[in-house]
Amino acid sequence: MKTVCEVCPHFCNLQEGQTGFCRARSNEGGKIVCKNYGRLTALALDPIEKKPLQRFYPGSRILSVGSYGCNLRCPFCQNCEISMADGEQIETVEVSPAALVGKALELLPRGNIGIAYTYNEPLVGYEYVRDCAKLAKEHGLKNVVVTNGNINEKPLQALLPDIDAMNIDLKGFTERFYTAIGGDLETVKRSIQIAAERCHVEVTTLVIPGENDSVEEMDALSRWLAGVSPEIPLHVSRFFPRWRMTDRGPTPVETIDCLAETARKNLRYVYKGNC
């Protein structure tokens, strides 16, 4: 019997034992389960600015965790070793929500404020993020999600009461670009709108030469974001060749400077990344 996964707009219709597009969710016994639940590939105490979040507890640190899988196929992926892997291709460590929260509490003396779900696309492991975030909040910890925003409204709304901040990728501002990477622009825009009503939100756009680097696109993107709130910080980030996109050089710093200035005409807080 086939079962539909309803976490993201792919709506994968999976046969028994079949794994979805994200490589992290499968049909087991007619029920969609999270295959990467508690299976961590990365664990580090990072500066909050590395998420990147510039206006959420600046100067603090946060325990950052990642698993494997992603529901996009960005050829420029910066963490392709884990995001494009499945559970059979990569070494993982089993960490329960209670153990993760315990580790976060142990790190409080080192400036830790909570847990950031990041590195791969954390929301393909939605149930783990949900369970950890709820427990973390009960212990007074902050929860941060670094996501591509390609998630359906119902699971996002259910998660947000326990989330304090999000950094959401707005990878481009054309349907052409999102179709090429296997995502849905309108879903991501809706995620930003919904999240901005419930928690602190910052947005990141990785600028790729010849793909999403025009002044016109950045003006449209930043105008739209200002319509949600001109107070939302935007990170205009520099691309470096990676994974399947090594056919071009890094984004010129001059391009980042120009596009940041364009965005500043519409938004109060614009930051340059990877420069």
C-alpha cells in the first residue's frame, strides 16, 4: 500500500519500504517514518553568527547538530557529504532527544544558549526536531532551525511554538531557479511569512554567478521581504565552487557589495557573507 509523506511539497507517494526524495523518510508498514531520527552526523558548539544569525543573542554560542538528507538538489550544496547521503552511505551516531538536551545543558558554562538544527536540511527529520525542541524548551534552552523553508504549512505551524529563531534560505527569486533545484518558491515564501509571525527570522541568499546575481532579482527579492517586514535581516552570501557546480569561480566581492547595497534600499539590516 502506498502512503503519502506530507512534510514537504514533494508529497512523495511511497510504496512499502520505499524511501522518499529526501533520503530520510520512508514507508514502513503503511506509515511514513523518519529514518534519520536521532542519527547525527555532526555536533559542534558554534558561534550563533555562524548559522548565520546576527541579531539573535549576538556573541553567544549554540550546540549545532545535523543528520543526513535534504529535499532539494542544489548543485552548489555546501554540505553535500551529509545532505546528499542516505543512511547507508554515511556514519552516524545515535543521540536521543534526552541525551542531546543533556549535552546542551552541560555546555551552558561555555556560553551555550540552546540547540541549532542545521548542517543538512533538518526538517526532513521533522519528528526529531519536534521532540528535541519541545524537551529543550522545557529546560529553558533556545531552539534555532536553519532550513531551506521547503516545508508544508501544517508541520511548520505545529513546530513553531517551540522555535525561537530560524534562518531560512531564499535561494533565488524565480520559479525557474527553484524548479532547477527541486523546490517550490511559493512554499519557501510562505514559510518565511508564517515563521516571521511566530519567532525571530533571518534570511540567507547565496549569490551564484550567472544564476541569481542580477540587480533586478535582488531588488525584487528584497522588496518582497520588506513587505513581510523591513526588519528581517538578509544575508547576501558569496558562492564558492562546490559539489556539482565547479564550472565557475567564486562570486566576485564587487557583486556582493552591489547586491547588498541594492537590498539596503528596501531592508534595514543587510549583511555580507563569506566575503
